[in-house]
Amino acid sequence: MRALKILTIIAVVGTIILTTIFMINIAPIVLNTQSKLVEKYVGDYNITKYVAKMVDHECKTMYSFIDKDFCRWNTAALWVLKNIRYKNDSLTENAFYTNNSPELTYKNGNDCDGIAIFFINVLKELGFKKVYIAFQGINGKSDHLCVLWDDDTQIRKFNCFTDREIIYVKRVL
């Protein structure tokens, strides 16, 4: 955890130096670093295993006539939106990318990053593939994180804003 904080501080200081002195567009570097911080939270969590079991059971018993993956995507998305409270990050949480584990998100709520990480972990437990994180923003500046899934017929979106462009995408599952 300490190494992550040091890495984040170096990234922030480096960003300031590169953008102010050299006028270099470092957005791709920053977004790649942020995507790695998201990926570190993809793992095994009891809460997301529990949610995945509930979702799977509901789709098997109540919605067996619907495509399995479509049902599980939508049921998981509705569960997350209904049960995870949105709250803004503190300046510390935002700067050091902390408190994004699914357990803390379930207990305390979280911003778009924590909610996306929670959802990705539920999808992982459900066996989804071709899942991506998408950084959205305006004029190339990232201010929102959402989740995409390529179901081979279309790209499905979770918690994406319609008024923001997608500026960086990275596969996580």
C-alpha cells in the first residue's frame, strides 16, 4: 500500500512538471496508470461472490426464457445501482486511489470508480469475458469511469454518461 502511495505521488508530481514545463499531453500515461490501479482491485471478494450467486439464481429461476448473459448483466447492474450508495471521494481517496475494494464500497458507498470496480468483480464471478473499463470526460480530460461489455452483438454500457466522450478503454476481463 505504501508503494502505491509513493507511485501515486510521483505520478501527480510528474504530471504537474510535464504539463507545465514541457507542455506535453500526458493524458494517455495518466489514464494507463489509473487503469492499472483499477485492475489491482479485480480479485476474489466474498461480497461479489454472494451478489453473483444471487444474480445467477434469479436468472435461472425467474428469467430462464431470457438469454443467460443478458439477464445476468442486467440483473447485476440493477442490483449494484440499487444497493451501492454513490458518494464522492475525499481529496485523499481521489489522490491516492484508496478505499475502492468491493467490501469497502458495499459498506460505505463509493464514487464511479468504486462502483465500477464492484460491478467488474461481480461480472468476474459470473464468468464474463470481454469486459472493459472506459474513462469518460470532456475535451480529453477524464472525470468518470464506467464499464463496457462486448456481447458479440453490441457493446453494453454500465453507468456511462451520454454527455461525455469515451477517451480511454482498457480490457480488464
